[in-house]
Amino acid sequence: TKTAKFFQEQMPNKRLRAITMLREPTDFRASNHAMIMCGLNAEIKKFHRQRAKKGLEYVCSPKDGLNISALVDVKTQNLIDKCKSGAKVNGQQKQQCQDHANGVDIFEHCRSPSHLLAHYQYDKHYRSMFKGLMGRYHRGQDFGGTAYVGMGFGYERAEESKGFSVENVEEYTLQDLGGLDLTISGAGDGGPPEPDFIWFGITERMKESTILFYYYFKSKPLERIPRHRIQDCHPTESVGWTTEHREIVKQKEPADYAVWRTANAILDVRMAKMKMEIQAQLDAGMSKEALY
């Protein structure tokens, strides 16, 4: 990335280490689709504010009356009205208005998961979304081709890279994300090798991930976990992602799911290791308060 290149030029003898979060690959795409690509979360909030004024409750799924396609129609019309009003629009919005005038459904990919999965926007933005995590999926794949425009944009598909196999991805994830390869993990000062990733967590296992974070960094736990970025309606539910859609993503993205499975296995081991270490410390007479 440009950031990595900058640090390499400015601090050639320094070593960067990272913390990161992973999310289940389909949920990752569903969240990005609803929040970033299509702005559906904002439209859903507007919809709920209107319902609240009428004394109606939240609805969080199509089966309960949440019509995403109708919200997309409203979003489309708002953009068209903005273009016609002479208000300032950016280049992308101007092109969208021109496309709409030519009969194009400019937000077709936002109408449902089925529309997205069949649309060119999926191939453009949502292929191999975990490549930015380790820079590559396996040793046979070259570094580079990293997006400067947006998440997932311009990445080489893992499945098209030379030497790709699910097994190679799993092995490399253990080595890099898991810190099990001495040639990847730089040696510390007189100590054991230090992995590139100091810590990583998994969104769907937030409680375990948070506990590991506190334990690793010897931090005092917060009394309450912040919830200000948690959506009232989960994107996979509100936009109508089904088991069938998840299976399609699994077929399209075997590399991302290989990383995901391996990351969960690493987390399992680290949880077990933490429990054993804590129990040994308690057995030796250490108090719980002394653990952080």
C-alpha cells in the first residue's frame, strides 16, 4: 500500500506490527454492501424514523415488511431530483443521473443480495476481500496490486493466482496471521520471534476476542463495551441475505473462507492457552486483580 511504502522509505530499519479484526466473509460483504456501497443503513434509519412518528415498531427483515427495493427507489429519486435542481453533484453522481436518463437502473446491485451477486459490481469490489489482511493469500502469490481507491478494488483474485490452493492459503494464514513462521515473524531482542500481528479478533466472537485483548495487553477491562456503531438491524437480516446467498459466496470465495476457518482455529488455540496460563497463575497464588 502507499502507507507501507511510505514507512519503508522513511523508517527502513523499523518493523511494523498490527492488530486487526476479521469478520465472517458473507457478513463482511453484507455489512459493506449495506453501509458503504449502497448506504442502505442510512435509508433504513430514515424509514424507521418515519414509522416511529406513526407509532409503529421497528421492522428488520423483508418478511416483516422492510422493502429494500422501495427504499432504493426513494434513494434513486432523491439523486435524480438533486441533479435536476442544479445542486452541486460530484462526477459519479452526474454519471449516475445520465445513466438513469438512458434507462439504467443505477442502484440495481443494491436491491437485494441476489442482484449484487449477479452484478459486475460484485466482481469489481468484493472479490478476495481478505487480501489486504496479509498482503497475499499464499507464498506463491506476489505482493502488490493493493487498492488505493477503496476496499477490495483492484485486487488480484486469490483463486487466479499462481500456486493457489485452499491448503496453501490455510498454511500461510497459520504462518503469517498466526505467527508460526520464523521467516515471517521477526525475532525480538533476545526473545522469541514476534508475529506480524500482535493480536487479532473475530467480530462474531467479540466476547472471546475482547477477553484475549485485555489479557494480552494486560489492560483493565471496560465496565461496558461501547455499542454506538452497532446497527439496530443486522445487514444480513435487513437486506435479506439467506443461507443460499451464503453458499454462493462460499463457492465464489474459497480463499476468504480458508482464511476465516484458519483464523477461528488459531483463536480456539489462543483461548485454550490463555485459560491454562491463567489457571496456572491462580494455582500459584496470584490474585485475579493482579492479572491486569
